[in-house]
Amino acid sequence: MSKINSNGSSKHSSAPSRRLPTPGKATVLAIGKAFPRQLIPQECLVEGYIRDTKCEDVSIKEKLERLYAVLRKLLSVTLVISNRTDDVFFFLLFLLLGKTTTVKTRYTVMSKEILDKYPELATEGSPTIQQRLEIANPAVVEMALEASLACIKEWGRPVEDITHIVYVSSSEIRLPGGDLYLATELGLKNDVGRVMLYFLGCYGGVTGLRVAKDIAENNPGSRILLTTSETTILGFRPPNKARPYDLVGAALFGDGAAAAMIGANPLMDKESPFMELNYAVQQFLPGTQNVIDGRLSEEGINFKLGRDLPQKIEDNIEVFCKKLMAKAGLEDFNDLFWAVHPGGPAILNRLESNLKLGNEKLECSRRALMDYGNVSSNTIFYVMDYMREELKKKEMEEWGLALAFGPGITFEGILLRSL
């Protein structure tokens, strides 16, 4: 398996925070992240995808390269997934995804070495779920371990002080789960409280924050290690004109892990809280369970995204945000900072337009999407890490929102307070 590249944040200054935490409210004390060493620049998407899937149809590469030359100057496009399967649509869709997701780089566990060992992964219709899990199960724990170690190092306290683990992943399937393997690798006490959250998709990171918040606020003195880890191995597919949805994964999704330390009533001489988790809400939209559809089969996991997903989010996001904002007496969307899971550029664009946000409000989300792609449950932490940098550099709003959307359609939101 590919080695992991740890990219955790360094220890921050122990200088007094600009604002004091609210007594009893959960805070974010540290963040860490980790990625596989396999880095894919987006401009290499066509060549790499054709090579990795061992596609032997020369016309596919020729058509992709011709379209790339014609459309390379396009800056944006409104992507609509349709049921058409003709060659022109297939190649155009692939190219436009590669050029207009705004993704510049992504990290992946998948590598030439893995495909050499498991060539059946690039063979259409092969029953490969066992092979995929042989790769994914250890990979997600290895990344989770690296992210957790980076987080613990920044936190600055011994691992013995960790009382709970919340482990989030949509990329492994086994009993016992990765939470136990992670606790063992970290050398945690055997009575550490463990919560495992599986197959929540893109909103899983914010769900993890909500669960960790509840634990912290109801167990005085507790410190919760929240870890998320994801890989696209389960959904890896060779190109097929009948499945345009798979191309979204090839151009948009990446692999990686993240970790955050959560606790209430921080010890200000030992810990450096930078965000307060003030209030959390989860909500699902009735009748939308098929808009984001994932099915596990012998070939792996198959995803289908409804073309009305951005519209469904746009139609409901304003009321959802106002419910969170009301807890702090806030009314103007531009009076907040925003940490939004970047599911894709269309969702960010719709959110920005519908709420009439300033151009800079979603900059951290766009930056995370550009640097890492959509890494499912992890991505909100990459956004929050960038937001932390911005909050340190300049005087910004006291209140903000963390938002994520996923299967259900489920909305997860947290009212944040910068410290």
C-alpha cells in the first residue's frame, strides 16, 4: 500500500484567545490531516485515468485529447447529468468534469503498484469487493493514524488523556471496525469510549462534530478524538459510456484523513481552543432519499447523483441556516464566516448566489476543493483548518456556520464561534 504523507498543523501559540470560551460548550482544540503519497494534478486526469484502467480503446484517448485542446480555456460550465450515453456526451462530460470542478490536485490510495497486484480492479464487471476491502480497510486506518498523531502533537497533551474516540468512514467494512484498530495503534486505554459512524457520506464530518460535542458537554473533563478517513477504492471503475456518474468520482473525489480534538472547558495553560461548537442541527429532506444513491455490490460501491441535487439544497438552505443563526440572534448572512463542505462548485455557487454572500465568504471551501478535491467526510476539516488561518491573520466575524450535505438528503449544521 502507498505510504502516507502526514500534513498536520504545527503547534499554535499559547497566547490568550481573543475571546473566552463559553463555559460548558465544546471547543475545537487541534486539527490534523494526512494524505496518501499518490498526488494527481488535474491536468493529468485524462492520461492517468486511461492508463490506470488499462483502457485499450485508442479512440477514447484520441477523442479526449482533441476535446481537451478545444475546451481547455473554458473557465466554468453548468453540469447537468443526463441519461444520454452517446460518445460525444460521454467524452464531453469527462473533459468538462476534469476542467471545471475547480479541483487542481487530489491524493489517492490507488497506485500503479496496487493495479499491478489487482489487475481485476480495472476489468469491467469483475467481482472485486474482497480485493477492494483488502486495500481499503488498512489504508483508512493508516491515514487515520497519521492524522490523529498530527492532531495529538498539536494538542500537546498525552494520549492517556483521551477519553473517547469518534471514528467516521464510508470506506471500510469489517468487524471490529477501524475505531478499535485506531485505538490500539495509538495506545489508548482499553476503556476509551468508542463511537463508530459508517456510510454517512459527505456530511459525516459534521455529524462527527455534533456527536463529539454532545459527548464533551455531557462528560465533564472528557477529551474526544474525532477522526475521519476516506478512500475512493470502493468506487474505482474503468470508463464506461453507460455510467456517466462514475466520471464525477474520477474528476472530483480524493482520498485522505482528518482528526480533531474536542473538549469543553479547555485548560487555557495547556490547550489552545480556536473554535466553539455552540449549537448543532441535523435535518433531512423528506422524499429525497434517491437523489444521492449508493449501492454496494460484488463490484464495489456504485453512486448515482441526481441532477436536482444543487436545486434541492438551494431550495432549503436558507431556512436551515436561519434556524442556526437564530440561536445567536443573527440575521445577516454576511455577518458570519462560512465553513461549507465543498461537495462541488455548483453547490457552492448556488449557496453563494441564493444567500447573496460576499465573494470572499466561501474562499476557504473553494481553496479546500482546489487543493484536495471532495474528500467526503474529511473535507470540512480542511476547510476549518484554512478558516483558522484566516481568523488568526485578521479580525473577522465572531460567529460562523459549518455546513455539510449528503445522502438523505441530509443537512448537518453547527453554529461556530471563533475564539
